[in-house]
Amino acid sequence: MRPSRREFLAASLAAASASAQSGQKRFSKFDAPAKKLLASLTLEQKIGQMTQADQMFLKSIDDIETCHLGSVLSGGDSDPKSGNDFASWTELYTRLQKRALAAKPSIPILYGIDSVHGLNNVIGATVFPHNIGLGCTRNPKLIENVSRITAVETRATGIHWTFAPCVTVPQDIRWGRTYEGFSEDPKLVAQLGLAATRGLQGNDIAGPLSVLACVKHFAGDGGTTMGTGTIRREKSNENYPLDRGDTRGDESALFDLHIAPYIPSIQAGAATIMPSYSSWNGEKCSGSKHLLTEILKSKLGFEGFLISDYDAINELPGNYKQQIERSVNAGMDMFMIPSRYREFQKLLLENIKEGRVSQDRIDDAVFRILRIKFAMGIMTEGTPLLMPASAAQPRVGSAEHRSAARQAVRESVVVLKNEKKTLPIAASAKRIHVCGKNADDIGNQCGGWTITWQGASGPTTKGTTILAGIKAGTSAEVTFSLDGTGAAGAAVGIAVIGEKPYAEFFGDSTDLRLSAADVAAVRKMKSAGIPVIAVIVSGRPVVIDEILGDADAIVAAWWPGTEGAGVADILLGAHKPTGKLSFTWPAAASTSFHRGDPGYKALYPYGHGLA
């Protein structure tokens, strides 16, 4: 029986209210040192603490001191100039942090990165399934361990802040960020989001192998209305169906579906939260005082600080100075300003001097940031937390970590269809023929946010493809063709098909059908007169009706990451399938792909998964 969202919401709000009223503040013991340091800072230095620049756009490394930067990030594709290898990332972090420590006053920078499914920016690191796959495991302990490993590998570079977990609750799978969500159901999202937050932050954010979590994107990013997405540029508006669009509905509905998943992570001490690019009833979340201050900070008792998304304030109404004013007054504490950070600081200073932004609001924002820095333990001179975690470095991409990723893959695999006992493949099979563009392509297998922002096809990082996993897991002869030819005489055929990598608005799509080449490959293989297994590698459920008649078994493998052997474990019967759909799987007859719409037709229901 599907869990009651209303009952879950009521319990979550009651717990949040009790926690806020109890006065048991997780970070309160760091109030005194944070206030003492705050009192010593100039206004310009306070503004600096509120500024996060992208290392790729630093005009000079000296800007860390002259602009008093509180934070630096590496956004999508903002890599070390020397490459995406581990040594380059470690050198980059160390160089920038040393410059911050040499500044006066000496306040360490927070370095942020999108370790959203492992240390996915670094070649050779362990890459886990995206959240949509992890949601199918229904295993909070596994998700906590996945996040713990992600923290360890991230800290090995020195970096101590990741913009994860994403607790979005996608309602329309045409959205290009669907795979960032654990599920369409807020109760499961809340449960797994809490597990991820615990895994990243550990028992104490001052732990040497802990990283700051950033729960995102508050709130309603997964519920936008089709056709309302617009990305604002300097000279044009680019329209996307769902990304950065408008979520519509009353406050009760917003709480019920999109805010409730944040509550457990807030109660567990999430250090940072990132507001969404999207809007709620026409008002951008990054400029909503009601959402950021009245609900998140006051009603839910969030003690950490808010960090804006990448250039998100640019999409607020008005000119840049007005956008800054509105977002600061709404409750934003730190601003992700990749390249215009000098201009941001100048205009924020003007807003303060002109009385448009109060000194109290600035002090509140900086106090929140400094308190987290003290809670992390990085304000102590000489602390090892300021340098790469040497003990963790041998563990990056290690056999131990890859074994955990392989477990995550096999627990995320969902068997959608299995006729004539096609699965598992019989141990007596003499030859297995494999085809499809996603069978032997580690880049396609890992999906978006892997080495590059959008991800890419080809040998982008180190890992085991699904084809390689099959070859290693069977004594049968394994043959391969891209298009399905050459299958005659094989005991069984496996077509590994689906989507290629994408991220964010580039993934918005109104056509979720398999490509013509994918359908043709399955049909070509079936024409050889053998049983056919279709393995769908994708960032969301896709329309598969065209292959239903030709595929005897169908498996959803999502974007499994670097350990394709986990998929082979299920196909070959080394492990029994346990994955259950975390999203409803739509039928081609659907006239809408927004869950709950009258035109949404399910091919496989939420929770489906054959043993």
C-alpha cells in the first residue's frame, strides 16, 4: 500500500515544530566565537564572506584576499587547467586554500563541488548510480554508505562541501533533472535524503572525512508546469518546457509534496540548503522571503546557511542591483556568483549604504556562515581539515569502494518484464549476443554530471561497462554488435539501449520514445529467433511500448555509474533482483507525463519490480 503523504507531512511538521521550540540548537555552541569574529570584520569583509566565486573565473588568485571571498566553487566543467585527474584537483584546492589562509584576516574558504553521485568530476573516482536508481533500492543504509564513500573520496582532494543531496520530488518525467530525484513520492525522498545527509556529514561535520551537505533545491523544483521554463540571458530568453519553470498550487500542496522531504535532513543538522531556480506561483524561490525566511528559517528552524544556485539571482525581476537587494532581503546568505563577484560586492555595498539592505540582515547572513565554519573545525590554525585527507587518498576508486558501488547497482536494477523464464540467463548458455549503444560505453552508462557537466559518450572515466561485466561473469562466449546483427545461433540476446547523457535543461524533452536505432536493434536481434532481454539505461522511465512485443524480458538499469558488473550480476543470476520502481513507468498511450494528470497512463505502477 502506498504511504500516506498527509500522515507523513503532519508527523514531519509536528517534529519540526517541537524541535524549533525546544531550543536544542545543534550549532549553538559555536555562537560565541562566530559573534566575536563577526564583530571584528569590516563591512567589506562581511560582504566577502557572503560571496562565492567560481575558481575558473577568478581574475586573480589574490582576489581571495582582496575580495575577502568566503567560498570558491568548481561548477560544471570548472576543472583544474591541468586536467580532471586526482592530483590536479588536490593541487587546485591546496593552492586556493593556502592563499586564503595567508590573507588578513585568515578565514578559510569553503570549497564547493557537485559530488552528486560519487566524486563524479574526477577521472578514476567511484561513480555511483544516480538518485533515481538509488531510489529503487529502498535501502537507506546503502544510501548512507554510498554518501559516506562520496564524502571520503571528496575529502581526499581537500574539498569539504558538496551540493548534494537533491531531495526534489519530480512529478513530470519530461524534466531533464528527473534522475536527480530519488522518487516521485515525498516520503521515500525524505527517507533517502536523510540517509544521504547523514552519510555526507557523518556524526560530526568536524570529522576529518566529513563534508558539508547541501540539501537542494528548495522548494518545488520537481513540480513545475509544462511550458513555463525560461532561462534568462543577457540578450535573450531561452525557453525550456520544465526547467526553472513555475510550480503552482497552494501552500498546503507545496508543503505536502515538496517541502516535507527537507524536514528530516534539517532536523539531522544539514549545514546548507540551496534554493531553487524555479518559481512558486510566479515568484522565484531565490527572492521569496516567505519561503526562505518565514518558512525555512523560522517555521522549520533551519540553522545553517542558504547558498544560491549558479547565477540564480540573475533571473529575479529588475536590474542586477535590484536582484541582489531582493535576494538578500529574502534571506539568502551566500551567493554563488561565478564571474561577476566584484560587481556583486560593489552593488551589495551600495544597497547597504543606501538603506535598501539592513546591517542586521548582513550580520545574520555572515554569522550563519561563520558559525558553520567554526562547527566544521576549520577555524583552528593548523587543523588537518584544511588540507587534503591523506588517509583517504588510497581509497579513491578503490576495490572496496567499487564493490559498494556494484552492490548499489544491482539493488537499483528493476526487472520490469520476464516472460518464459528468460531471466536469469541459464548457466548452460553457450553463447550470449549483446548489442546496443549503451552496452560498452562507460560515458553513456554514467550519464550526466560525470567528468563534465553534461556527461559524454565514450571512455570518459575508468570503470566496467555492462558488456565487460557480462563477459567477466559467464563462461559462455559473448559476442557483440552495435545494431543487433550476428545474433543467430546465440542462446540469448541482450540489447543495452536507452538514453545518452544530459543534464538540467538540455535534458528537457517532450519525446520520451526510444530512438529508432534502439528499436531496430531489438527487432533485428529478435529476428534471429532467440530470446531477447532489453536493458534500459536512462535517466528516467522512457516509452518502451515499441519493443514490448520483441523483448521477452525488460530491465531498468538507469544510469548505473562505473560498475556495470552490477547489472550483469542480475542478468546472469549471481544475485536476485530486489529493485522496485521509485517512479511510475508510463505507457505510450499517455497524453501527459505529469503524474496525477488524467492523461497519464501507467505501463508499470510505482513499486513494481519482479523477483
